Amino acid sequence: MYNIGRGNLLAYRHRFTISKGVLFLALMLLALIARGQAEQDQTNSIDSYLTAIDNLEAEHSAYSSQLSDLYMGLGESYALSKEYSDALVAFQRGMQIERVNFGLHSLSQAPYLTSIADTESKLGNQDKSLKALNQIYQISVKSYGATDKRMVPVINSLIDWHMNIYHQQRPKVGYSNLVMSEKLANEMHAILDGTTSLENVDGPAHYRRIADLHYVIADHITKHGEPRESGFTVSTGSDSIRRSEARTSYRHFHRGKAALEKVVQTTIEQSNSVALDKANAIADLGDWYLLFGQKLTAIKTYQLAEEMLVSDENPESARESLFGTPKIIDFGIKKKAQESTGSENQSVTVQVSMLISEGGVASGFYLTNESESEALSDNEMKWLKKHFRNKRFRPRIVERQAQESAHTVNYERLTVGVED
């Protein structure tokens, strides 16, 4: 066997270490160069917009209709450079030009108002952000009418804003955003019922979104209670409050169920939907029942979904995909993904085995690979168990009956910043 020799090995390791260090420095240098180039390009872009604006104003006027697009581009360039105050001024100037040229309630100013809302939010001015979004709503109502189907995407954008703010706040503070979102969702539901045919391809997604919102509200009430000042809770005393919260939670169960029933109806009516699509929609309704503790109704609904698969090209494969293994039930509207901040937090992925009951409750947790146990602290294991105990699973269905079954999933969590 070739023997490199201890001295030679040490020298080799030393050279290898130096090489790695040189490589790392080179990569860092390239990254800095690329970053510097990007910043320079952004500066050049801003200068180009400012020059173009000056030239156009000199040639025409300060309110030339062509200027609004330039101000939009300028604002976006400032925003990319995180110069939000300057971006805000540019967006506001663009909106003002649109109003002068096309009217105070022109729809053409909506993109500028959206950019203003986003920028105000980044500056921490949530009230001003909401004001801009409400302006979009008002001008849309004036242009379309409050019950026109074109109001649906406008309402959706407002719900998105409220939900994103809700996820950033403490539960008690964020509850007001849930109240506003519910009012908007009720408006959207009424518009959809009055204007959207069952064959409309967008129908299922819109109705599902309403159900997702009602789940968020019901889950909030279950975990955090309902603020007395919200106007819904009228009783006094802890028992009365609990009864009131149960009634309120049931209201959201009922409204979410109604929305999911519409998902089923609209999915069935779609000309291009197949048996598996229809069964999926029905199974989601079963999941809803299970989440709210109605196990028997959930099982009957799952059985209806199974029956729908009889006409599938490969019914056994379809049944396996829907009911062969437990699945986490996933309702809710999540926070928008944030821009990457280059966090140094590292994630650990482990395989977790558990037992899923007939009612979809997880227990009996253990890591399938014993060496992975060393990757998680006791505190992290506690949070792992809590994470899955707070979930509900669609149980495995065999011969039309729910079965207790073992289940293994990949679980990833940050190893830095886990709460004690």
C-alpha cells in the first residue's frame, strides 16, 4: 500500500487547508464583486429614470401621462435598493399623475396604490397601508359595483394583506385583522353565489379560500379565546365566555362547511374534472368534519369520496393515493414568504414514526434512526411532539372503515432559536 508518510501527510494537509482558505476567500471576493455590481446597476437604473423624467417634463409637462410609468419604474428601483421613503414619493407622484389625467376614481391608479400599500407596510405604517388598499376597494366599487365578480380579486388582495399582518402580530392584536377578513370573505361569498356559475373554473379555489379563512378564525378562538371588545362576546363569567366562544367557533365551522360544499359542487360541474378531482373535494369536506370533532360524519363523507372513485381509470390506485396512508389535514392561510435574510440558522431533517388513531390523532412518537435522536435536544423533541399533536390527520381507510395505522414522515425544524 502506498504510504504518503507522516511528514508528507502533514504538509499535504497544510497545503489543502491553505487551498480551501484561498478558495473560500476567492468565493467571498466574487460574491462581493457581484453584490457591488448589482448595487451599481441599481444606482444606474435610478439615475436613468431620473434623467428620463427630467427630459420628459422639459419636453412636455410635469403631468404628461407618460410620466406615470417612469415614476413606477423609479419607485420599484428605489424599493429594490431598500430606499423605501424615496420609493413612496415616486409611487405617490405616479398616482397623482394618473388622477390628473384619468380622474380621481380611475382604475389606472390601482397599481400605484398597491405599491404604496406595500411600501408603507415595509416602513411599518400599517394604518397608511390599509388606507391605500381601501382606496383600491372604493375605486373598484365605483367602477364595477359592489356585487360585480370583478370585485373578487380586489377582496382577495385585502384578505391577503390582513392575514399577513395577522401573522406578524400578537394574537390579541391581530384579532381585528381576522374580523375584517371575515367581513370581506362574507362579501366575496355573496358575490360568488350571485355571479359565478358552477362551471366557472375559478370557483373551487375561491370557495376553498373562504373555508381556509374560517378555519384560521376558529383555530384562533380555540387557542386564544375571543376578545370581549370584539363585539361578539356578550355574556360575562368564564363559563359564559366559553359557551360564547364555542358558539362563535361553530359559526365558523358552519360557514367553512358551506364554502367546502360549494367546492364540491363546482368541482363536480367542471367539464374537465375527473373522478379523482371530485373525490378529493369530497375528502376535503370529510377532513373539515374531522377537524371539528365530527368523526362519524367525517367517515361517512370519506366513504362518499371512495364511491366517487368507482369511475376512475384506476380506482385502486386512486383509493391508495387518497386513503392508503394518513395525511396531515391542512387548512389555513399562511404568511407570505419573506425575503431571504441570509440567516445562519441550520435545519435538521429527521424521520418521525407515530401512530395515527381512527380519529386522526397522532401519538407514540419515535425517531426511526436512533442516531438522529442525537441531532435533537430534549427541548426540540418536546416541540416535535407538540407540533404533531396539534395536527389532525386524515386516517387510513380500509374497506370503508377508518383504521389505526403507523405513519412515518420527514420533519424539519430549525436547531437555532427553539423556545425553552
